Amino acid sequence: MVIAANVVVGVIALLHVYFLVLEMFLWDKPAGLRAFGQTLEAAQASKVLAANQGLYNGFLAAGLVWGLTLGAAGTPVKAFFLGCVLVAGLYGAATASRKILYVQALPAALGLALVFLA
């Protein structure tokens, strides 16, 4: 169960690194425009805000990786950062796009459950 939990935590960390790249570097590029369904004009107007959001996603990824590097002692760290991802995903799903529920919140809930069961 520990291996499954750590694999899910690792995948979630990688997802948040991907979100960081999309939001900080590709926001107004074709990949970012497709991912977020925006026009170039809207993306250019919100580029600074997106970069800030991407940085926060990087902090979430870093926290999850930190928890993984601590081994068994990292359980509280992984739980904390998964909880942050879950709350962010629920808020994003309620305010921005329901897709965020499936891409961010549900994986975090699964990871949290696995971490507590491990």
C-alpha cells in the first residue's frame, strides 16, 4: 500500500510541475491556450496572474516531493500538501471549471486516502 500511495503522490507532484510549466511559460502559447480554452488576448491580459498561480503549483509539487524524500517520516508532509491540493481543486472546480475536480481534486483525495491507509 505504501508503494501505491507514493506512486500516486509522485504522479500528483508531476502533474503540478506540468501545471507550473503551462501557467508560467506556456500560458499564451498554443499549448496553454488549448489547455485552458482561452483566446490569445485573454491569455496576454492574465499572463502575470497565471505565472503567480503556476508558482504556487510548483510549491505544491515541491512539498509532495519533499514528503516522498522523507520516507515513513514524510506521511504528515504528504498529507498536508495533498490536503492543500484537494482544497485548491475543490475551489477551482467550484469557481473556474468542473474539469479541475477530476484533474486535481479527485487524484488528491485518492492520494490522501492511500497515504492514510499505508
